[in-house]
Amino acid sequence: MADIEPQIQAAKMIGAGIAVTPLLGVGIGLGILFASIISVMGRNPSMADNVKGTGLFYFALVEAIGLFALVIALLMLFVL
């Protein structure tokens, strides 16, 4: 019977790679978010303070998704 340790390591690497695919969506989402914030601030400067606060809140929510994906990938690599 062959040693299956390299296969387990390969499965961990593949799983961790799949686990970080949400980072693509996070990058796209943040780009769209900040493009919209800049657009609104350019069109209506009086609303800049309201838009900044809401934008930073949504930035934190979107960034949390990326951090959760990164934590899951690191757990797959180093704990399992």
C-alpha cells in the first residue's frame, strides 16, 4: 500500500485554494462600492458625510467575508 500523505497534502492545498475564491468577489465588490461612493460624492457634495459613513460600514461587511475565507483556508492548511 502506497503512502497517502502526499495525496492528503495535495487535497489540503486544493481545498485551501478553493476556499479563497470568495476573495475575487470581495475585490470586485469593493471596487464597485468605492466607485459608487466617489460617483455620488462628485454628483452631490453635500451628501458626502452620509455616504462616507454608510460606505465604510459596507466596506467592513464586505471585507469580513474576505477575512472569513482567509481564516478557513488557513485552518484547512494548518489544522486539518
